[in-house]
Amino acid sequence: MAYGVLSMKPTVLVTGGSRGIGLATARLFAASGYPTVINYNLSAEPALRTAREINAAGGMAIAVRADVSRPDDVAAMFDAAREQLGNVGILINNAAIAGQGLFTDTGYDEWKRTFAVNVDGMYLCCKAALPYMLREHCGCIVNLSSMWGQVGASCEVLYSATKAAVIGLTKALAQEVGPSGIRVNCVAPGVIDTGMNSHLSPDDLRELAECTPLMRLGSSDEVARTIFFLASDDASFITGQVICPNGGYVV
């Protein structure tokens, strides 16, 4: 099996890897010896700094800018990954955008843009990764959804719709590529203490924590460890599943 250029472990590509869950995930894989591609779009500095830190510590990482909703960007990102670290054997589809507001106030341009990043981006990245995985008869894809993709959230109809689509994509693709030895799973986090929730007030966050049976918010590191497990050999008989690190908020 052709893995990373200098490693026997597969190259990992993490979209939206410059902050939050994506950054924690990229760091975890890199610390565990995986050649790691950290994708970013607008947040260059943390992605580039993290890649430098990983390489200085003896790991292998590159930071690559790409808007995952743009086919040309995605193709160039996978080319860069292959040329510098090897073909992508583990794909973590994490890049997403979110917002709040009444459905009746949601403009069509906002609707299209959110679906373009949250759903089309996964389509494009899976399409780019699968030819190699199919040829090698192995590979792993982990898609990031949300508990709102499972149950929906008032004033987050658009975000919930995109994350429900991710769950459907995961389940169907897992069945399609499973006979080729490729596993596809989904992680649907609950309320996580990341920048994506920075628009919420302290009172809102406190209320969400109180609605969570474990009485707290989750951390990026906790979600990253769930992703890492699904990509590992410990999860070798798990595919098409939705794993929910949500503290019991949705059961």
C-alpha cells in the first residue's frame, strides 16, 4: 500500500483544519505519526503555524489553502497533498459554516453558500479521495455533522438541513464503497466550546450546558479523539454509523 512519502501511515487530510475541532484533529493525527494536510480557507496563520510546529517536532504536515466549495481548489489541494505527503488515505470532512436566524429571513444566496460549503465541499473532497482509495481497496472517510442534523434546531433550519444531508451522504456512501474496503462514518457533536459558538452569549452557553445531561459543553479534543477512533484499526468493523459526542443532549 502506498502511504505517505516518508511514513507507513496513511496521509490524513483535515478540511477546516485551522481552528476548533479541525485543528485539534489535525494535531492529534500528526502527533500520532500521520502525515497531515491541514486545510484552511481564510484562517491562514493558525494553519501555517501549526504545520511549522508539527514539522519542528519531527512530524510531517503541510497547510494548504482551498475553498472546499470550489472544484478547482479541491483538485489543487489533493494534488499538493499527493506531491508532498502522498495520496490521501484518511479524509476528515470538517469544513463548515453556520449561522442563526429565522427561516423566513434566510436569503437564497445564504442558502446556496451554506450548502456549497457544508455539503458540496464533502462531495468534492470525497470524489477527489475515492479514486485512490478504490484502487488500493482501503481508506477511511469521517464526515462531521451535528446533533442538529439529527433532530433539527429552531432558528438554525439552514444549518440543520445541511448537517442532515451529511448524515444521508455518509450512510449511502458507506454502503456503496464498503465492498471496496472503504469505511465511511459520521461524527455528530453536541454543543462544543469552539469559535463556531462564539456568537452565543454566556447565558446561552450556560443554558445549553444545563440542558446537557453531563452538565457541561464538550471540547474540541474530545471530538477529535472520536474522529481518531473511527479512523483507526480499532474501528475496523464500523461503517455507515453516526457517533454522537454530545454529552447526552440528544439520545
